[in-house]
Amino acid sequence: MKNKELEKQNFVLWYGLYATAKELDTVRANNREVLGRLLREYAEEVDRIEKSRRFCERIAHVKGMQTQGFDVTLEIGSFSNRDNNQI
């Protein structure tokens, strides 16, 4: 894997899965140029991440409002003597 491909994979994974809002603020304060370059270079992937994150949050929000509970009960019936004789 080339260095550029590795950089892309690492950045996209970090940005999409691990970066918190606090970490992003810290990076913006300390490494604005590097973050800006990475965001420009991988804008397409970042855009996909942002869209999917918003979509998932919308789904979670809607599901949270419409929680449906159900009760599952396992009933084990006993066979009558007549049914046992037929088996």
C-alpha cells in the first residue's frame, strides 16, 4: 500500500469512526493547515461520511421516538396421553 493510500485510509477511518467533536476542535486549533489539506483531498469520502452520519442519526432519532415493546413467551405444552400414544 502506498503512503498516499495509507494516509487516506487512516484519515477517513479516524474522521469517520473515531474523531470526537473535542478532538476535531483541538486539531483545528493546532493543525489547521494539515486538516484543511486532508479535508480538501478527501472531500468526497468526508462528504459520504457526513451524509451517512446524518442519515443514521435521523433513523436513530425516529426509532427513539417510536419504541415498540413486545413480550415473547415460550409456551411448552404437554401432550395428552392420547397424543403420546400416536407419536
